[in-house]
Amino acid sequence: SQQGEEDPQALSIQEGENATMNCSYKTSINNLQWYRQNSGRGLVHLILIRSNEREKHSGRLRVTLDTSKKSSSLLITASRAADTASYFCATAFTSGTYKYIFGTGTRLKVLA
Amino acid sequence: DAGVIQSPRHEVTEMGQEVTLRCKPISGHNSLFWYRQTMMRGLELLIYFNNNVPIDDSGMPEDRFSAKMPNASFSTLKIQPSEPRDSAVYFCASSGPGETQYFGPGTRLLVL
């Protein structure tokens, strides 16, 4: 399967701590995106990183991409209770296509 | 903008019945995606359209599933006949010139 796999499956931290989630995939990618899903709702796009990029920042989010290891990580700094959600990576394997394969997700719980 | 609109939000039906899910993408977006999400299988891409044309339907589980996009502002996903294993949350998403996908709130389907 080309599906990405997130690690850990679940993560529980205290408010103010940093949260790190990892995504691994099996074949070469064109780009990778991270999405958030609050319980019972649709997914919301967080950040996109292309295969020729190594790191991107957006507010409290930092994403890294290591194509040699076929992995990406999402770091949320100074977490808040509102960050409680599931986080998914989505990978596109072919340039010019909009077909993304979503990973299995990491359930993050931030305790106030 | 109202975002991606899906209807109905909840559907309960009996095995064997026809189910039709509807989606209105964001105006101006030219790609539309149908996903299914379950605890066991995660988020699966069923089919996606570009400029109203089906591009990839390899994720459609079987002939009981069909999808149409008669115009740029409307798409349907039909299941006929429905089975209990079709119970899931079905998401529609759209994207514009960029690769970010905007998800609707989902339709929660329960087949008894």
C-alpha cells in the first residue's frame, strides 16, 4: 500500500508542551500535506511541503521532510487544548495529479 | 464563501435501499473528490473529478457505487443497493488551481 502511516497513533500531552507526529511512506512523492480533523468534522488543510523542500513553518507548526528516509514530521509548539484533533499526512506520488493518499492519522489530546 | 456543502448530513437506511449523497463544491474549484472514512480502513479516496470528468475511480469499492458530476457545481455519489458494510462517513472535497483540498462536513451513513 502507498498509504502513509502516522506515528504515534495516539498522543496525550499537557498544554504548553510540544507535540511531534511522524509520517512514513513507501514510494517517492511529489509533495506531502498535513491536515487536521476535529471530532465529527471534515479535514482542514494545515501545510504543504514539496519534495524539494526540507522544512516549512506556519505559525506554531513546523514540518520537515526527509525524502531519503521517506518520512515527514509535524511539530506543534506550545500546544493548546484547541489543538486536540486527529492529524493526517497526505502524499501525492505523481506530479500534476491531485490524487492524494491519506495516512492513518495521529490522535492528539492536549490536556488543559 | 459557504465552503463545500454536503447533504444529507445524516442518513439512516435499510439494507437494499438506494442511497444518494450530494455535494456542492466551492465555486471556481475544478477538482472534486469523494472519500469514505471508517475506523477500520481510515480515509479512502473513492473517486475524483477534474473539470467534471472522472479521472480516477480505482477506489470505488464495487459496481454498487457510482458517482456523477453533471456540472461544475454539483456531484452525487450513489450506492445501490446499500449494505451494512457501507456504513461510514462520506466526505466530499474540492480544490482549485492549487493542491489544497477543502473538505465538506461529511455525510454520516448508517445502513441497517
